[in-house]
Amino acid sequence: MSSLTLEAQSSRWSVLAVCSAALMLPLSFSAGVIATPAIAVHPGGSPLALSWITNSFLLSFGSLLMAAGSLADRYGRKRLFISGVLVFTLLSLLTPWLPSVVWLDIVRALQGAAAAAALAGGSAAMANSFNGEARARAFSMLGTSFGVGLAAGPVVAGMLMQAAGWHSVFLCCALFGAVALLFGTRYLAESRNPDPQPLDWAGIITFSTALTLFTWGLLQMADGGSTPLTRILLLASLLTGALFVFIERRTAFPMLDLSLFRYGRFVGVQLLPVATCYCFVVLLVLLPLRFMGFYGYDALTTGLLMLAISLPMLIIPSIAVSLTRRYHPGTVSAGGLQLAAAGIGLLSVVTPQSSLLLTLLAMLLIGTGSGLPWGLMDNLSVSVVPPQRAGMATGIFSTVRVAGEGVALASVSSLFTFLLARLANLHHASAESLPTLSAGSAIDSALLPMAEHAFAQLLWVLLVVTVICAIAIWLCLVPRGKQIN
């Protein structure tokens, strides 16, 4: 066998390693959503504690990604990838033995930190190993794997819970971690930035603190409304965020190069994950909780219904890459987001009395539309900087993606609470009896019309956000007069 063939084979196995990790990380996030109602029963916990099962993972994941990108460039991308996957896998094996939801929240936060190391190290290693069209294909596979992990989570969780309980949901993630370790250790090439920057510890600490306080404030608002604690948390997050900007503008080697935001193309790339957070990711959380809490479906039925929004992620990202041979990536992405917005609009008029086919059609439109930018944005993210800065590029983009997911979920939960409370005031309903989106528990049938109305209003907000992002992305990414390559 020639050395060229061996090199190509090694490259394929290294992509498999990174894609296995990219499948494992979001699978852990989305599958945990389906498991939350069962965890609420045993071991049990408050709605706020249960919401941290998802948000503590996203929070540490998102806040540490840029730091992980810098560590990957400095100490070795393969080394950080293997370390992150190993810790994540061990923590997944630990979850069946945890005595309470509080301990589960802590372990999930640690898993988020390990996930940051795995994703930043693996993405930067791939960016360094491939060029041109080969890199586009590799990152398309990475994006597809990440999307499939998010979308398949509810289905996998429903089947596992039916067979072996909620603990098996997290143990499944350890299996993908073992695959990533097996092939990553052997085939992933080590690389690092030959001229690494010093770590920006002040930036890392202030950014993580600001994001934690902001998310905590939003979750507190969703749980208890606008309390003094909520206002203190949000004000503290604003002040800490301002301190982070002050530090980054004055340090010689910033974690986040703020000057990049002067360029429209860079801003457009960062808007892609923000848009998909609000038109796709939040629905992967909200729809299962709606099906189980509002309609009373079991976990397996809910997981099967979620196939309508998740199956397009298996094929649409690859189609998106093919479309870029004729159309500009910005045009493909913006068009996909408009299609997703149309699906959200259709979903907003669906009621428990509507045809199930109408619900599935709306979900299919959302999944298809979201899949078009999903297949392109990972490669676009590393195209804005030289290859030697791949760690920072993937760190910034992945931070926006994952931190955006946490902020989007927290903000949507708070908005739903506000809309529902406003309707309750109009109908003189008791605030204590109102449902939440945190645990997916069944609600009183008398409150169902009110909850459905609030949910429809929430969907219209998601539609508007998606359309605005689509327009901004088209303006930022598509050169005027050049919508076709």
C-alpha cells in the first residue's frame, strides 16, 4: 500500500474521531432534555435545579471554548482533544451513581469544560490537516455530525429510557467517546501554533463570569420573575461584560480579537449559529417539553415525532455544500433560514386539534431550512483567519454557537414565563399554577389553551429573530451584484 493511500486512510479515520466527538457532545445536551422529566421524579429537584442540567453544561461549554482554542494552539490540538474526550467519557460513566440533581448539575458543568477542550482541539486539528475543498468536505461532515447529535438526541433518549431508564441516556455518550478515543489516539495528527500567544487569563475569567451571571439571571427570571436577585445578577453580568471588553481592548494578546468585528464577513459568520439557535436548537428543547407536558406523550412517542425536525440534518448539510458550486454560501444560508422561518410560522398556528401531518410538515420545513446554513458555517468560520490562527477562529465561532444556545434557551424560557404571566393576569389565573418549560411535567387541562397561546406568541418571536438574522447574514456575506459564484 502506497504512502499516499495510507495518508488518505489516516485522514478519514481522523475525521471519524473528531466527528464521533462532535456527535457525542450535542447528543449529551439534547438527550438530557428528554431525560429531565424522569429525573424530576427520581431523584427529583426544583424546576430551577432541573433547568441547570442543560444550562450548566452549555454554560461551561460556551464560556471556555475560546480559552480551549488558545490552549489547543499552544499545547497541541490532538493532546487537548484526547484529554477532553477522556474526561467527558469518564464523567458520563459516573452519572448513574450520583445521589442528587445538585451533583448532576456539577458533573454536567465539568462535562461542559471537557466538551470545550474536545471540540476546540478536534476542530483546530482538522483545520490544520485539510485545505481547500477537502477541508470544506471535512467541516461539512463535522457540522452534520454536530447537527445529527443534537437532532437524534430525543429519539435515542426515548428508546433508551423505555428500555433502561434515564441513566442509560448518558451512558450512551460514553460509547461515542470510546470511539473518538480509539481512532483519535491512533490517527489524529498532532499540531500546534509555532508562535503561540500567552493565555489571556483576565479575559477568560471575566468572560466566563459575565456569561454565567447573565444566564443565571435569565433562568432566575424564568423561575421567579423580576426579583431583586434577578436584577442584581443581570446588572453584575453587564458590568463584568464591560470589564471584559475593557481588558480585551488593552491587552497585547487578547482571547477575543475585537477588531475582527469591524469586518462584515466575520460578523455574518457569527450570526449563523445565532440564527440556528433560535430557529432550530431551542425547538429541540421546547418541542419535546411541549409534547410531553402539554400533550401528555411519553418519551418514546416524543422522540419519534422529533424525527420530522431531525432527519433533514442527515442529508441537507451535504446538499448545501453542493449548492455552493452554483450559489454563494451566504445566499444558500439566508434562503435556508427563510424556509425555517416559514416552518415556524406554520407551527405557530398548530393546536392540539390540528392534523398531526400539519405539525410534522412544519417541523420538516424547520429542519430542512436550518440544515442549509448548518452544513456551511463550520467551514466558513475558519475561512476568516489564516490556518495558524485556527484555534482562535474555531474558539470564537464555537463559543458563539454554544454560548448562544445557552443564552437562547434561558431567554426563551424567561420570555415564555412573561407571556404566560401576562395572559394569566388577563384571565385572573393563579400564578402558582402556571406551567414552565423546565421539566416537561403535565399541566392542568384548564390551563392548556393559555399555555398554547403563549407558546404561539413565543414562536412568532422566534420567527422574527430568524428573519432578521437571515437578512443580516445575506447583507454581510453576499457581495453586492455577486449572488452566484
